[in-house]
Amino acid sequence: MSRKIFSRHDQPLSSDDLRTCHLVLDATCRDFAIEPGSEESDRIAAITIELYQQGVRDIGQLTLLVDAARGFKLDRDAPETTVLA
């Protein structure tokens, strides 16, 4: 009998985990005027969950990494929220 070692990445997300990911998704969609349910929001959700499963638990850090992964302007407080090409 072989033992398979499971990483955190293989474990299902709890409701608290999903709540955290959803906060990041909502903030990103709101800040960059992305329609919820769009293909772009689906990509952001997938990136958020992937990073969360890799161990990024801090909401601020998770948000920054999601922004960077999608190429968004990282200064959310700036008057213009543009997408980098």
C-alpha cells in the first residue's frame, strides 16, 4: 500500500478560505470596473484561489499579487486605475 502525500494545494477550501478569496475578487472587480461573472472576473477568481492555495493568506498581499498577475496598475489609490498593456 502506498501513501500519497497531500499538499495544502490538494485540500478543498473552507468557507472562511472562500470568503477571503471572494473579498479579494470583489475588491479587484470593483476597483478596475470589471463586470462580475465576466471572463476576466473568472480569471481573477482562478488566480486568487491558486495563490491562496499556494499559501498567500494575507488579504493585502493576495490582492497585490492578483493585481500583478493580471498586469493591473498596482497603485489602487491613484486617481486613474488603468490596465497596463
